Amino acid sequence: MDTSRISINYRTLPELLAYQVKLTPDLPFILFGDRRISYDQFDRATNRLARGFKGLGVKKGQVVSIYALNCPEYVMTWFALNKLGAIMGPINAAFKADEVSYVLTDSEAVAVVASPELSDVLEVAAGQCPLLKERIYLGDTAVSGSLLLNQLMEGKADIALTDEQVEPGDIASFIYTSGTTGRPKGVQLSHWNYLIDAANAADVFPLFTGDVIMMILPLFHVNAQVATVMVPLIIGGTVAMLQTFNPASFWEAVEKYRPVTFSAVPTILAILLDAPGADSADFSSLRYVICGAAPLPVSLFNRFEEKFGLHILEGYGLTEGTCVSSLNPYYGVRKIGSIGLPLRGQQMVIMNEQGKILEPKQYGEICIKGPNVMQGYYKNEKATAETIVNGWLHTGDVGYVDEEGYFWIVDRIKEMIIRGGENIYPREIEEVLYRNPKVTEAAVIGHASEKYGEIVKAVIVLKPGFKADEEEIRDYCKENIAGYKVPAIVVFREQIPKTQTGKIAKKILKQQEEKLG
């Protein structure tokens, strides 16, 4: 492992926690509702929980899944498992029984920790998983045949385990991708993957010991894990955790916890513009907002900054790269619409289909190399070999780099529309649609055409109280983009399907639109 450019004093997640506990034992690590959990209290709780899992027979290298809403016990379970050398397996809280059973079965999970709110789904899923030995619920009420997480901690010593050998290359988590093609794949992330990516992100996030970072994204996602758990842990910050994102109470939570930042996706920023309290809340503690996981329309970027006077630091990353690979600098030039500069310790280039690194301003695939790149997809050597070629992680995103080293995303390779031999990138059209004052959301997809192969279809949600028709939208586009890019079909919907993290779910959207015709 190459540490020549990274100066850190720990090699695993348990070592990082132990290091920070020595520095700031009494500083609050997690705030949740009216609960305040210090670094020392968190460490001792995870020691008790690690002993509880060990008593259940959980061994190094085994997976324990977490199917839960955000709460302190989610993070405690993660770190307790890693102290044993076991693997955390977060499951999307929006998954239904078949999806949950697939992840539990594919990862060979021996136990699952779950929120009581999700018990109905889990109980159905668990019945399809013969390798699953234990169901462990949060809260005070157990389902028949299950355990309570609190029971695992009762009467256990709160000092660290000394007989578990955890190494930097050991797998810390299996995170299942959203599965845009086929079934989700289990991304294997090591302790060192997490530490390197979080340390590099901490270098460029303007955070200081004692700063409060608010968590609004779900913990099954690497964004929440790295940007709002690992980075605060590295700098000695405090995580103000929300169970879920609720626009009705978001600005009230900002007033309560006084965070300096939060990490979001573009859809959340759009919602916050008109959320209750947006025009009256005291958000003076906020210094900036981190945004990633999906392209941020320039018009939305400008509207948010103008309304709240906050810098948006737009970045880029993916689960297979642990989380963050590039970010616009806070101290330096921010290029609106760009995903910023690569983090140190990572290489980021634009490649063509032959694997040649391209010059600035040439379109190609964004590829990443570095110690943040995953250890591979679990039990899927074929997909791993297709994604990591000669050490380069192929992201599937089309982009370019400018002369100053800033990267720009054009679109997803698989979302590109080919109309009569012309390559059309939906994001370019979406940027135009978002500038229309009547449009609140827009998504552009391909539509089958006997003549052209594919034509452009725009799915639009109008702002409340506004009206528009297809020709009006097409005329607006004609003024801003070439004729062959203008949507041949424009439809208006009340909503566009999204993932639980707020990204537009284009796979689901395409399926819905195909049914509607």
C-alpha cells in the first residue's frame, strides 16, 4: 500500500476510532434527537456490541447485514463488526422482500440488524435465506424468534477486544450497487479503501475539530458513510444525524444542531428551495453544502446559491471508488457545472474505447486509479474484470477534462441516445429544460424509433400553478440546442421516480414510459 502522500496514524477503522478517542474522548460524536453520544461512549458501546456479536458466533470475514433507518446503533453495529474483522452489509431501506432476500443470500449474511419499522418485509425475506441464523431488531420489541440489539450489549465488558487481528486489506463492507443493469452487485470495500478516501476528502473539506456535520442521506449509501461519518471521525467532528430526510423539518433541524455543512444530492437542493422555513430559518451556521451522486443542473446551482448565499462544492465519486474522487475546492476556483479537481492520492483521466488517455477537451470515459478503488465485486470475477482494467476503474461516465485539470461530466455511457448515428447526451438537454422558469424537474430518455433507432423524449414536472404544452417546450429547446437534440416527444407527469437517495431513477422511468407508450 502506498502511503507516501497520505499521512495518517491508523491502518483500520477500529484503529482510527481508538486514535480519535484518545484525542477527544468527551467530544460529542453523534447527536440524534436529544441523544448525545461522546467519542468515548461510542467506543465503549461498540466494544460491548462486538463481544455480543462474538457470543453469537460471528467470525472474521462473515457478513452481518443492516436493514435499517439512520440511527446511532447503525454506526455502532458497523464499527462493532469491524472490530471483529466481520463485514457490514448495508441494505437499502426501500428494498422489498425479494430484493432483501437476494442481498442476504448473495452476501451469505449470517445475521441481520433491522429497524422494527421494516420487520414485515424482513420476516418475509428471511424465510427465503437458509444461511441467515439471526434476526436482530433495534428498539425494545422483538419479533418472535429474533433478538434485540440491546440484549447483545447487556453485561458485556466495554474494553477493547485484544484477540482479533484486523488488517488494512480486510473487507469492511459489502455495498450493493443500485443495479442499473441486472441484479445489484456487491462492492467489496476494505478498511484501507475507507481510510484513504475519507482522509483525502478530509483534506479538502473545510472542517475543523468540533464542527457539526449534518447527515441527511441514508447510511446504506457510501456518501453518508464517508462524507458524514468517516470524515467527521478523522477530523474530530460531530455528526448530527437525521433518521430520514424530511423537508418539512429540515430547516428546523439546522437551527437546532447548528451544522457547518451537510451532504446532499441535487433533488434535495431543489426541494429545500421551497421547504418550510426556507425563507425564515436561521441557517447562519452553514458555511457550504457538498453535492454529488448525480449531475447538478447549473440553473439549480445558481438558484440555490443566490437564495441562501452558500457555496456549493460539487463533487464526484461512486461506490466502486469508495465515495469521493473529485471536488470543487472551497479555497480556490470553483467552476460551476464542473465536478472539480481529483483528490490527492487518486489518478483521474479520460480514456477512449481503446484505453488511450485523451487530451483536454476530448470526450471519453472517466477512469480512476488509486487505493480507493474497490477490491472487486463479490463472487463476480467477470463483472470485476470488465470494470477494473489494468488497475483503472471504468466509471461508465462520459466526460472531459479542461486545460486547468477540472473534470466535467457529459452523461452516462449507457444513457447516451443514438439518433440516426448522432450521439446525444441527455444531460445537455436537461440543463436547457431546467433553465425554463416553468420546469421544476426534467429527465431525458431515449424512445424507440423505426426510422432513427432512437429519438429524444423529455419527461417534465411543472412548477405548481404553471401550465405548458409540448410545442412550447420544444420551441424553448430550439432556441438553445441543435435541432436533432430537440425532444421529439414531451410528456408532463406529476412526479419522476427517484431512488431513496434522491437521484432520478432512469431505469424505472424508462420502464414506466414504455408501458405508457
